[in-house]
Amino acid sequence: MGARAVFLVGFMGSGKSTVGPELARRLGWDFVDLDCRIEACEQKSVPEIFRDQGETGFRLAESTALQHLTQSLERDSVVALGGGAFAQEKNRTLLRNCFSVFLNAPVEELWKRSLADGVERPLRKDRDQFARLLAERLPGYRQATITVETAGRDVVSICGEIEAALQLRPVTEGGRPASAVSGSSNSRSGESQ
Ligand code: S3P
């Protein structure tokens, strides 16, 4: 990756697509939505990919798009991942040295927000299934570089917290937080850099 990047992760309704463009605007960086990249590559919408290729096909397209993105990013970017991307260990491994932000909120708020934005989500079925899927994914999300609690907060305040974290640990080209490059223990996995 020849550019700086911040990856926004979290469940459906966590605000990645709202926070992402605003954070990018404030940093003067590009905004990239991984689901849009997948749709462009497959020439189908996300629900169509699920319908035609199943979740397995979608996950394959998602990992391929993420790998391609990390290898080809040329401009500093804020990247929003779909809700399942960071839940996959393979994708977390790919991003292990990158600055990632887990946008967290209570399940009730996620459920309400995910219904309100009008996006069709094949993996949002009913309230109980939604809560179970979130619980399953939380340990993965928690491996992000930082966690930001979003409940009851506006986008300006959320972006401010992320910017403050970025000032403490500026992201270098290649996506790594600077302190990780200098060798302090900042890596989620605790691996040496
Ligand atoms: C998914 C979330 C969606 C999209 C796809 C799968 C998931 O993205 O990637 O429907 O597995 O949680 P959003 O988190 O933007 O809704």
C-alpha cells in the first residue's frame, strides 16, 4: 500500500458509511467503500451477489476486493468495510498492521439504524438473529486498533475522537500506525513489526 489508510469496521448500522465520508473530508483524504468496489467488480449489487453466489461467493469477492485494495491504494483514504469483512480472520490478518477503527453501539441502536437507512442487507433477518450475529462477531471487531463508542453521538464528535487517536499514532504509508513502525507494542497481535 503506497498511501495512508484508516479502515472503519463494525456491524451493520454502526455508521461506517456516515462517519467515513465525513472523516475523509476532514482529513482531506479519499473515501472508499469496499462494498461499492465489490459491486463494481462483480457488476452486481450486494443482494444480487448473495442471491447468485451465496454468502460464500460474497465473502470470496470481499476478500479479493480487500486484498486488491490494500495492494493498489495510491491516495490517502478512509476505507469503510462491510459488516462481515473484519469478522473474517483472513481479512483481519491482511489488515493486522493497519489502523482500524471499530465503531461500536448497543444492538438496539444498530438494529434501528440498520432499518432506517433503506439499505437492503441479506444478512439482517430478525431482531434475534441480528443480535446473535453481532455477539458472534464482537471478538473479531474488538481486535481493531481502536474502538469508538457511537451511541447517542453525532458524526462530528466521532470524527473528532478518531482524529485525536490519529494524532497520537499517525498512520504511515503502508497503513501502519507510526508507533508500530518504530517498534513499540501497538500491534493487535503483539507481533513484532
Ligand atoms: C454484511 C454487511 C453489509 C454488506 C453485506 C454483508 C454483513 O455491509 O457487506 O450485506 O455480513 O454484515 P454494511 O455493514 O455496510 O451493512
